Amino acid sequence: MQGKVEICGVNTAKLPVLKTAEKDALFVRIKQGDLAARELFIEGNLRLVLSVMKRFRATSENSDDLFQIGCVGLIKAIDNFNTELGVKFSTYAVPMIQGEIRRYLRDSNMVRVSRSLKDIAYKAIYAKEQMMKKTAGEPSLSEISKAIGVSQEEIVCALDAIQCPMSLYEPIYTDGSDTLYVMDQIRDKKNKEEKWVNRIALSDAMKHLSEREKEIISLRFFEGKTQTEVSKLIGISQAQVSRLEKGALKTMRLYLSSGEAV
């Protein structure tokens, strides 16, 4: 996939790039039923498909197949996009393209999950949800096993079978500038302050941060909070937390690499 210029007969090195005004104008024509405008809009957004394909480069699937499936997702995004919501088309389209490729990979996987395993998994999940509503606590595996009449071993196998691996760098939200990744929403309980300070001189590097930056770094990496949790604790948006965190880490990296204050 990497470095391949021609995919499905399309020279990806010569794909057009549409400006915002051009996209807006084409979309007006598309809504009026202009098929030529639709083709131009599709062609002008094929780079989105290529961008999403890079996230699946670890798979053994043929790049031509992934490109075609990604184009299906792009077309679905175009057909369902609502310009009145004030959302960038790329923000809406990328998850659609990604979802289409994920479904294809799941459905074409050589190791298929049997219907019986899926049924057990869904019964276990439903039973767990119902039990949590009644008790306000998480039921044990043995309790779920008794509730649905299936052995604990079968439940574990069924739940494992329907799991879909996800990259830590999988984007789950973007506001057009800052992207929130899966790793930003995962609590880190291992990287405590003692381990970091023993390895590098973080305490000195942190002296060159503002009070707000110090607070964010402390909550994120010493206490293992997610960006969303930090935003709630200090009363600013997640996007602001993300920007401040990136700036603070950059400052610390520069300090640690040079040994001097920045």
C-alpha cells in the first residue's frame, strides 16, 4: 500500500485538491441533482480515502480493495452530509470511510465468528447491563453465567471473539484543528511520578512551565487522568487541555534535549 501511486487505475499523485469555496459551490449543485458536480466532488475528496487507508496499512488486504471500499464510504458521506450542521465535510466523512473499511475487514476476515458465539456474547452483554441497572454494581462472571445459563468459559470465549482491535492513535473526535485520540481517553495507572523522576529530570523541566501547564501535566501523567477528566477538573475544554498539553510537552522536550531553559 505504502508508496503505491496508481490505485484502481487512479493516479493518486495527480488528485485535485478542492478549496473550501469550491466544495461549497459543488455541494449546492449536488443538492440540485448535478451528477457532474458529484463526480468532481468525489474526485476532489479521494485524498481523504487515501488518508484513512494509511491507518490500515498493517493489514494484508489489497490496497485496491481498500480504496474501493473507502470510496463507498466517501460516497455514503456525500449522500448523507448535512451542510446546515456547520461541520466540515472531512470531519463527517473520515469516520464514515473508516467505518466502511472496518466493516469490510470484519466481514472478510478469514477467522469468522460463529452465530452461536455472537449470540452468547450479546446475551452476556445484555444480562450485564440489566443486572447493573438493578444493583448499581458490576456483576461477576459467575453471576452472568447463572443468569444466561452458559458456562463462564464459553462467555469469555464469546466476548473475546467479538472484540475488534483498535489503535491507540485511532481518532475519535476532531473539531477541525485538535484531534482526540483513543490514547487520550485511557487512564494510565502505571506511569507514576516516582518512575518518571527516577528516569529523567522532569522536576527541573516542569519549572519552565506555567502553573496551568504544570497542573495539566501532573494530572495527565502523574495521576493518570484522561484529557476529558482533566478538562472537568480545571474547568476548561478538552481542546484547550490538548493544546496546553502539547505545548507543555514540547517545552519540556526542548529543555531536556538541550539541558537549558527555553
